[in-house]
Amino acid sequence: MFLELNPDTEKILISVALVLFVYLIMLAIIRIVNRRMSDLKRRHSTRKATLYIATLLALVIISIIWIENLRTVSVVISVIGAGLVVALGDMFLSIGGWFLILFKRPFETGDRIEMDGVKGDVIDIRLFQTSLLEIGNWVKEDQSTGRVVHISNGALFKKPLFNFTRGFEFLWDEIKVTVTFESNWKKAQDIMLRHAQIEAEKTSKEVAKRINKMAEEYLIFYEKLTPITYVKIVENGVEISLRYLTEVKRRRECQNCLNRLILDDFEKERDIAFAYPTYRLVK
């Protein structure tokens, strides 16, 4: 004779068995993904999606097994849900932010963003928080500090989000140099512009391609994509600003390269001298 079980015990055993079955299938899928998928970014996203789908499926199975009177349960859930929303508002806001990230895709792993005042590269997206590998801060430039910062997904609804790599992976950067009033500032301007133009030729086709792609989705139009200089008279000399496009993740590298080339050429010119604050004593 088969062992007769009471209904509750039977439900518990069935629930455990089905959840275990879902869990084993999830592990099998993740193992296949790890073996077959070489792209780290896609592999991470697929593993996350598999985990979320398996969890949702397990919750649905348990609900079907245990819920008998749907009308009564729905009333209870509504009352409890309303109380939880009030008491745990930030948590639900974070979950709402996660759904926004999941379906609207304002950013994904690998993107460089600024969220809740923190800049960094997205390394993980979870139900309640997004993890960034921080850049800037005390480093002062667009390079990693080595810290991992966890930010609540609810910040999406409270503060602006900046995505530096979505759509157009270039940004405008500037180098400012001040030469003395006695210097040949036109020659200095030409030197700066020449080096920037040489650097810009390497990415000009890619920049134009990205701009055209963005124009299909947003009302974006750049009249000028090539480097340009601006001149301004300041207290201690003539300030020359070089404005140029650079790849988001090469900003400091490109700036370093241009600065070195400009310094080398300025050193060769006798009629170009850097300006700096000075004091003159007059009798």
C-alpha cells in the first residue's frame, strides 16, 4: 500500500520537487552558456536572465499549488501590498528601476555612465542595485579608482542619468593653453590645431557614421565635427582653447598625447612662451 499523505504534506513535497527541478534546469542552462558563449558581456547578461526567469517560474509554480481561493487571496495580497508599498517605498522604487533597466535599456553592462553623482563602468545589474567600477573622484581624470560602488536602482527616478557610451561613443574635450601677450599666439594656435587634426583623421569616418546613426533616433545635428580653436584675452596673456572629439574611454590617453606633442613644438619656437601669474614691482 502506498503511504497516504495529508494534503499539506503532499503540497510541500510537490513544491520542493518542482522548485528543485527548475533549479537543476537553470544550472544546466548556465553550464551550457559558460561553455558555449565566449563573449563575457553576453554571458553575464544571459546568466542573469536565466536566474530571474527561473525564480519567477518557481514563484508561479508555488502560487498555483498553494492558492485555492483566488478571490480571497487577491484581496489579502492587495491589502498587504498596499502596506508594503508605504513601508518599503525605496525597495519598490529600486525594483521599478530594475524593470526600467530591463525593458527600456538606458544602460547595460560595460557602459560608462554617471548615476546618482557617481561615474563609472557598469559591471553588474541586480534587482535592487547597480554596481559601477568607479572612475574619477580623487583621480580627477577618467580612469578607474579601483572602488566598486553600489547604487540603488531607484536613483533612476530621482536624479539624471548620463550615459557616455550609448549611441555616440565620442565626447567633446578641451585643452587650454595660455601664452604671453608677447608670444606669437597665431603660431601657437596653428600648432595646437594641426596636431588635433592629425589625431581626428584616425576616427573621422567612425564619428560621422555614429552621428548619422544617432540622428535616426534623436534630433541631433553637429555642423562641425573637426577640431577648432578659440582665443580669449585673460589677465596674464592669451588663452587658446582647443576643442576636439575623442573616444569616451580614450579621453585621458588622447589628451596626454596632444599635450606632449604641443609641448615639444612650443619648446622649439623662440617666440612662444607660456604665461603664468607674475608680480611686477613699480617704484
